[in-house]
Amino acid sequence: MNTANIMTIIGFVTVATIFFTTIIIGIYLFMIDKRQKQHPILRNYPLLGRARYFLEQIGPELRQYLFDSDLEAKPLSRKDYKNIVKSAKYKRDVIGFGSQRDFEEAGFYVRNSLFPKLAEEMELNKDEKVTTNRYILLKNPLFTQRKEKLEEDTSINYLLNDKDVIVIGKKAKYPFKVKGQIGMSAMSYGSLGKQAITALSKGLGIAKGTWMNTGEGGLSKYHLKGDVDIIMQIGPGLFGVRDLEGNFNWDALLEKSKIPQIKAFEIKLGQGAKTRGGHIDAEKVNEEIARIRMVKPFHSIDSPNRFREYDDLPSLFQFINQIREYTGKPVGIKIVVGSHLEADDLAKNMKELDHGPDFITIDGGEGGTGASYQELSDSVGLPIKSALPLVDHALKKHDIRDQVTIIASGKLFTPDRVAIALAMGADLVNIARGFMITVGCIQTLQCHSNACPVGVATTDPNYRRRLLLMKKNIEQLTI
Ligand code: SF4
């Protein structure tokens, strides 16, 4: 038998084997699908019904990359996402041809001026410079990786002058003076991995004049890696300021307050997306997270939806006073506003009792959260553009606006949105998801699963390792 015949027989046998194996596997799966009792669709359409699960799985990616228009995807449209990446990575934020906004739709617009200030007339400190790195896009081929080069870049920081600094907690022993108007919203270590928290801490430290909110997960050593001011958030779970039984631990609070980078404390209440409290599965509570949060390792944690330390405004104010007196540092609250009645009640009580928070962080109902229920995320709490004027108005009505700093958050990740929030009553603005995108988030919406594909929102070392901080504008990083 010659070689050609041998090759023909081998080819025939291979094709026949593949064919019959496929048929046998198909029949086997067909029988399994037909007999199983869990999925009616598979009983009715054995084998074929499996295509549905596959398409369902890849649907979000197909929509994200192929079918959604640049303006319609949520939570952030492709346009918004690209805008953040272009500003953060390439330091380029210009567009060509014109806006894609639908100008027929109602919305907010920034009032322009016929005689705007020249750059040199702006009353800002232009002496502070920030030196960081940016990518220059050299080539953007269709089928291969982009070619980019990293280069050093220095720009003006535009901080507030000393006479204009925003003072949070004028009555506190150690007021918090803020020179920049944008900071990082609450994002806990545990929700984000150590690479992400470290990158943000270092990046914000380089930016200067800004701040970082720890989120309710407590202060980790990664928050302290950069030289950035910190607002330590305390949630109803009291993570980082509790004993193992869950009681408030004043000694732990005092210890934290002695860390010079901690400039203020924020009590988280009136939660929108976490109205039912929080839950962390036991496997996520590793030794390190347990130590930071002051809980038992490898035990699941259920945090209540309200502090046990107070149950109305006078007792809340009492609690705030205690913390302020004990630490000497300003104390604020983070709220999601439900109606004008609550805003008015808060301001009225502050006036009558002559007590209250040094700052109020108002989170819009559209604000992000690492893990919550769909219904709560969708429906609880007013959006920021409704909530902000209510609180600002209530504080002005009761003549206490000058005693309180308002920090606004809720998708305020572009300069025009920041400007609108400042015009509507905010003194400062917090950003969370915008910062997540700057460190690599690609919006897969898997933050709750601990399987973030880019290693941002995960504590799993296998996923975390994918986030290389060398490439995120940090020259050398030790974690
Ligand atoms: S990439 Fe996905 S899982 Fe990771 S932070 Fe972004 S949205 Fe969350």
C-alpha cells in the first residue's frame, strides 16, 4: 500500500471518528436534556436549548462591543468610559466634529459667560505642578495591539489659594483644610484589591490637594501607601473600630485618629443600595481582612442596616459630638436623600440643637455599589441632581449652610458634571467609578463576584495579579 492510500485511510478514519463521536455526544446530551427536570426549555428543546444559555452569557459583551450605541450603555456609556480613559491614560480630552448629545432632550446645561476670565486672571494657585506619566498613542492597528510609548508629563495643579481653602469642621480641634475640590468616594479594601487601593492612594498622593475615602471596610495599610489625606468611613458594621462582638471600640478609634493622614471621619447612614445592610461570605474574610475589619477570620459577616449607637437625629448628633471630642477631627455623615422632609428635618435639628455633622456627603441614588440588590440599586433614594438642592436649600433656610460642607457624589466623573454639582450647592465632589476606570476597570459588572477580570475589584490573588501597577503611572511599587 502506498503512502497516499495510507493517508486517505487515516483521514477517513479521523473524520469518521469525529463524526460518530459528535453524534454520540449529541445523543447523550439530548437524552440528558430530555430527562432532566430542572429546565423546561431543555426538556422541550433538548440540545438546541443550550444555545440560549450560551447567548445569554455572551449577551452583555456583544452589546458592549457591538450593538449598544456610544451613548446608551449603563451605568456608564461607552462615550463616558472612553472619555475617562482618554483623560487618565493619554491626558487627551478633545473630541472632533461636535457633541453627540441629544439637544432636544431636557437636561442640565452650564451657563457660559460673554467675558470669561483669562487663565492668568483665575484666582487659583498655579504654582503647584504635578509630574506623572502619560501614554502617547503611536499606532492603533485593527488586528494587533496598540503601540504606545510612556513619557513624563508635567501639568499645573490648579489648587485653591490659601485664602479660599475649604475648611471642613471649623469647630473641630483639627479642621480638615481642602485645596482641591475632587476626591475619591468610599471604596473599601476588600471590595477593591490591594493593587487597586495602592494605585489609587499613590495616584491621589501625586495629585495633591485631594482625599481618599476608605469606605466602610476600615483603614488598610494600602490606603496609606501614597501621601494622600484620608476620610475614614465608619459603617453600621463598625469595621476597624469595633471589638470581636461588634461593640464600638473607642480605643481603636483613638488609635486611628492619631494617624496623621486621617483627617476626618464619616458616618455612613441612610444607605440607598444597602438599605438591607451588608453581607460578606466567610471565604472572603481572610486573615488580613479580618484583622483590618476587626472581625473573626473565615466567618461570614452580616452588618446591620443602621447603627445601634443611635436611632434619631439628637442621638446621632450626640454620637458625632463624642467622636469629634474624642478624636479632635471633623465628623461627617454620608446620606442618600429620600425626600425634602428628611433634608429639612436634618437642618432644623442642627439649628435647634446647635450640633450636627461637619460635612454631609450626599450620594445620589445612581451612585455605584460593589454588591447590592437590583431593586435597591434601581429604586431607593433620589438622584443627586434632585437631592443636592434639597439639602443645600434646607441648610440655607435654617441659616446653617456656612457651618456644613456638602460633598456630592453620583456619576459626577466629568468636569461639566462637577461644575453642575458645584453650581447646585456642592462644595466638593466625590468620584468612585471614574477612579476605578483609571486603574483598569472595563465595566464587566462582576464586582460582587470576586472574579473581576482585570484584578481591580477582587481579593483573589489569581485575578489581582493581572493588575500591573507599573503601567498605571506608578514608576515603582511595593505592596
Ligand atoms: S472590571 Fe468588572 S468586576 Fe472589575 S471593577 Fe470593573 S465592573 Fe467591577
